[in-house]
Amino acid sequence: MNLLPVCHGRTLAYTQSGNLSSPIVVVQFHSIFSVGGTKQLNPSMRHIHEERGVHLLAPTLPGWGDTSPPLRGTSFAACIIADVTALLEHLHKDVADLKLYLVGSKHGSIPAQILYGAPFDVFPFGRNIAAVLVTHPISPHESHKQYTDSFNWITFMMFGAPSHILPSNLVLRYYMRSLRRKLSTVDGALPLVLHMFGRMSAKEREILLGRMKKQGLTEDQVARQRAEAAVLSVKTSWAGYLAIPSVIRGDWGFKPAALDKEHAGRPIMVICPKGSIMGQRLIESYENVQAIYCKGKDFAVVRGTSDIWNQFLSIGTKNQSA
């Protein structure tokens, strides 16, 4: 894990791999209870990155892991734009040929969309975005007031209206008491990860186990890796967790349907199951969208396939040459 000092005494944690001098940069955003990581790539993804000479960056989001939370009065959108700008300026001085590919799953789809829609005078690197890939995405609250229709009752209580109506983040703090005990150790976090594996379909499980075998890993080892990431995500503070409702419901700085031609012309790939309320909303809202419908809940199974990554890295190239 690398630590980059950013403005006003904050710190940005990130990992990187691949060709560090490549102008083809994939920025991958993690979801909740995780940190930025690039080591656990499956063989097909690693082969594609090596073949294309990709520089993979995985920043840890504000308030998670070793990345400082946003300063008081600073929105998540403003913070993530400043953090990614600082990271790219630090690692890539020459931006003339830079091609950015943004990737985010679930909560990680929020920063990917924020950067996609950010005004170019606020995020100049936005002009270098070749394509965006989001899986099981969250839609912008400002343009989708019915976003909670897709929540189950626990998710609704934690991240929906109750989390905003009740004072002092009372709902999340209530759940945090139990989570804090479980996520204080890797062994305590393991049952949560194994529960997630248990929700996968038989086909998804077979595919995932096959990938693990190719990497020389067992299910227990992969579960432990994810548990370790969960523990690291809240080891420094719980600021990222407590900010989830405000991040989801906050102002992302744009509305997909109102983007200008230059912004909307950049391709965005949306992977979601048929019937996904938020996914379908994005598919209908963005102009240059490519929808891939899938089954199941573990979208890493779909997103990790070589054909998806080849397709994703190719659509940006086609778009720029058009």
C-alpha cells in the first residue's frame, strides 16, 4: 500500500500494478468494507493487462482504510475529484496520450460516475476518460428519487430515509456496535465473507472456484483475503462507513440525462441483472451506454471474464478513433 500526502494534511492510500509508465490507466474503485487492491487479479485479467500494457491503479476511498475522510464542509464528490486528480498528477506528468478507464462495482460505481460527469474545468482529466465500467451500480439520488425501491428492509433502514431522519447517524451507529466486534479481527470477519459466498448460485460458485484453482488458491484463502480487506477498511476509522448514506444521497455534481455532448459521448458499460432498478435507470439515462445483463449476485464472476475486459478496453479505443 502506498501513501500519498494530499491537500490540507490528508492522506490518500493506493496500490498499483502493471506497466507503471503506460498511458493506458485503469482506475478501479472498491465497494464498502474494502480497500484499494491490485494483487488479487484473476489470470485472465492479468494476461489482458500485461498484453495491453495497462497501468492499474486502485485508490482507497475517503474515510476507508488509510485514506483520510473528507475535510469538514467538503463533499464526497469534491474530495474524490481532488484525490484522483492528485494521484494522476503524481504518477502521470504527461497527459497528452493518457487514456483513463474507470471501473467501479456497487458503492465503487459512485466515484466512477462522479468523475465521468464532473465538469472539465473541475476535473481536467475527464477529457482523458476513454470508457467507464460499472457493475450493479448505484444511481444518482438527485435524478432518481425512487432509488430505495431496490433496497431490502435492512438496507433501507441503514442507507435509506431512516438514516437521514434519525439524528446523529443513529441507525448506522446501532449496527456499528455489532460490526465493530466482528471486523476487529480477520477470524471475526470470516463468517460475513463466507455468508456472502453462500448466497452465490451453483454456477457462479463453480466459476469462481475454477478461477481460484488457476491462481493456486483455495476458497478459504480467498475468503481470508476479503476478510483482511474488510478489517483494514475500518482499522483506522469508521468514517467511510458512517458517510455511506450522505455519499449515496449527496450531490454528485451532475445529472446523467443533462450531460453535454462531449461528456455524454464517452462510452459507459453497465453490468446488472435484468430487473435491476438502479441499473436500468442508468441504462436509460446515459446516452452512450452499453448494457450487459447477467444473473446472480456476485458480479465479480461476470466482470472478471476476459471477454468483458477486452470488450471494455476496446470500446474506449473505438470511441476515440471515431
